[in-house]
Amino acid sequence: MLDRREGQRGMRAARTMAGAVLAAAVVAGCSSSGSTGTKGGGGGPDATSAAKPLAKLSVPSAYDGAKGWDETLAWVPESVGTLPVAVVPRSETVAMMYAASGGYTVKVRSADSGQVRWASAPWNPPTPVEGAEGNPESGESAEIPDVTGVEQDGRAYVVAYAHGMRGKDDLHEGTEVVRLAVYPADASGSSVKPLREVDVPVSADPGEVRVRAEGGRLLVAWGEDGMYPRWSHAVDVATGTVTPYKDPESLLPQCDEVVACPNTRVMAASEVGPLVAMGRGGFGVPGRWFSDDVRPDGVDARSGLLGTWNGDVYGVGDGRLLARWSRGGKYGADVDPVWSVHDLRTGRIQARMECGYDGAQQFDAARDYPVVASPSGRYLAAGPVAFDLERKKGICLDSDGNRKTIVLGSIRDDGTAYGAVQEDSATSDIEPVVAQLALTTGTGEPKVLGAGIDIPQYTSVNGSGLFVTRDEDKNVRISLRRER
């Protein structure tokens, strides 16, 4: 499993995180050079790789390694910070981006057969910014165009996007933007044009742009290396309207009630407004709710010597936010924090638990692990913090002094979760051990599957799992395997 936009950046240097399974195995490679052609899927809407022999994968027992389909993206460099593949909400399809002589094309494939349902006309992104090609010798990943699936107000869209310079030529400096091309997910044909294109002004180094939609609205964020950069604009994909958040510190009036409010940021955009995380603690949706009104029982309103608001947003997924609350009091006693899950629109708490994993402060853009959820939304996790929201129970997978820390990468609707055993002393050359858990139990009942097991990046593909690996030629390979 890997977080497709974080690559190796999402992993803290102090944590090895068993990360080849969860982050780096595919996104990172040995060099940044690769084919720029369209090998492996460069044909039109009738092209499919379903008839080819299936790649041999070591999949968990819930999946049938002999049933499904494979596709290859040979144009993707070997060292990248993004992978141009996404599951499209409400459509039972998978979107992929292909390099072509006239630009880039998006193809949307049926999850059942791998057949192409529709393909876009060639799309021309803006001119890449300086340094976008990356540098394998210094470990800098290449920045490439990407694609994501978005659901807004009950309708699904496919959005292609790229960071670059609009209008740059020998005479003009150009304007730095993130260009979005918005397509209806239910399109048809072999040369589909976007409903609209939107250029969002940004100022960022290569690899510092994130395009996310976990809150129900598209958020383009930039300017820091991590999952949640500080600067952002929300985009209504149905209308093309761009809402800038130029001064995040002014969004929540509670910022005026503390000594300082630096590094405040918007972490998600929703239909009721932005989720704002104050740099030193406290969060909420302006005019709707604030963290102090929804904090768990037994948690102080303020924390630390400066008396800042308690509560940090760790991350966002599936319309919910995962929060961490200090119980250390004014002087920061060594007490396990409280973790809780909240509805993003209302702030209503859905589950809570105490867990020794300390997490990241919200003044920092980086996170150790991405937030993942099961397709139905019943289960939600980030690394060693997991919740069954139907039972309103949490499972802490942080080390208990004997069992090692287990970090989760994907979750099925039946509560089966896949992750990796974290080895703090391991090196990047050691293959991580994959674990399987049952989140329907109180402890997760972890069991080892062993090293070399492929785990699905997505479990939401019409009852199948989507696996993303590298083939023997180091090309990106997307493989769907059906459930048994």
C-alpha cells in the first residue's frame, strides 16, 4: 500500500514505518528517467489489457490472484511523488492518465472488465515549473500530471490536474498555476472534452502541491512539503468557482483569544465551509462549530504553558476528521493522548479512545501516515490508530511493550485491515512484514502474513482490490483482483 501523493515524503525520518508496503515501493524508484511513450494502454476506448496473462501477485487470501485485469503506465518516471491513477466515486470505475504525442489523455476503465468506458481528448497541462523533472541523485522526485476522482453533491467527476506555468514563452515569464480539467464520470466516447478547465494561482516548488477532496469540495493546497500545506483555494468543480483562503488566521475568531496563531491552515473544504486548523491548537468550521464545543469528556479546554486551545486535527478522510487531544495539562505530563473521530460538517464526535501514538502537530504540513477508510465508511484509521465507527470503539495498535506497532494501509468493508509491522531499527533495505487485522474485534487480532505480500491500495473498487506495483521493467502496474 502507498499513499500516492506522499511517496517517501510522507514518512518521517525517525520512523521506518514498514513503509515500502505503505508508501515507497512504487512511488519511489532507482532513477527519474523513464519512457514517455504510451506503452501499455495507449490505444483507444476499445483497447484493454484484460486478455493478457495476469501478472503474478502475492495477494491476501480474500482476493483471487487469478481473476481480474492488469494495466501498465510505462510513461511514469521511476521516482515520482504522485501516481496518476484513482478510483472514481459512485461509478465502479478506475481513472488513469496516459502520456500521448498531443498531450495527456485520461482513460476511465470498468472495474469489472478493465474495458475502457471513455477516453478524453488530448489535454495540454501548463509548462512544468523549473525542477519538475526531479533529481534521482539527490532523492528529489519528479512532479508529473495526475488524476483524481471527486464526488460533489451526489455527482462524480474525474479531475486531471498539473502544476506549471501558464503563458510562459521566450517573451513572457508566465503565471504559476495548478490547472484542473473537470470531466463527468459518466461520460462516453473516445475524445471527451472537459466540462471546464480551471487555473488556480499558486506559488510552490515542485512536489509542494496537493489536490484533495476528502471534505466534499476540491481543495488545492501548496507551499509546503507534506499532506496538508498551509496555503489553499477551494474549487467548486460543478461551477468552476474558486474560493481563496489567503489569510487562514482570520477565518476563526478563536485565533484572537490566544497569544499567537501562526501556521493556521485549511485542511479540507466542505459544503458548509473550510475546516480550519489553528497552528497551536484548536480547529473548526467558521460559523458552524469549534473544537472546544465538541471535545471529548475528560479533556481540558486548554493545554500547555501558554494556555492554547486543546485539540489538533491529524487528518481528514471520507467526510470525517481524526483529532488528537492532549491530557498532559499545563506542564505536559507524559499521558497518552485521546484520539477521536468527528463529522466534518457538524463536529459531532463519533468515537474516541486513548492511544500512546503521539501523532503530528497541526502547525506542520507533514503526517506520518495517511487517513484511510473502508468503502462504507464504517472503519477509519491512520497508522496505528483505528476506529470501528458503528461500534463507536477504537483500537490502538501502537506498541504495548511486547507487540510491535502496526500501521494500517487499507481496510475492507468486513473490517479486514492490511498494514505493516513497524521496525524502528530497520533499514530501508529490509522488506517489511505485512499484517492482517480484524477491526470487528476489540484488539484487532493481528496475524502476520509475511514479507513480500501485496496489499491493496484501494478496497473500494466494486468489491475488488486495486494493487499498484512495479513490473520487471520498473513500469507502474495497476492490477485489479476480485474477491473470492
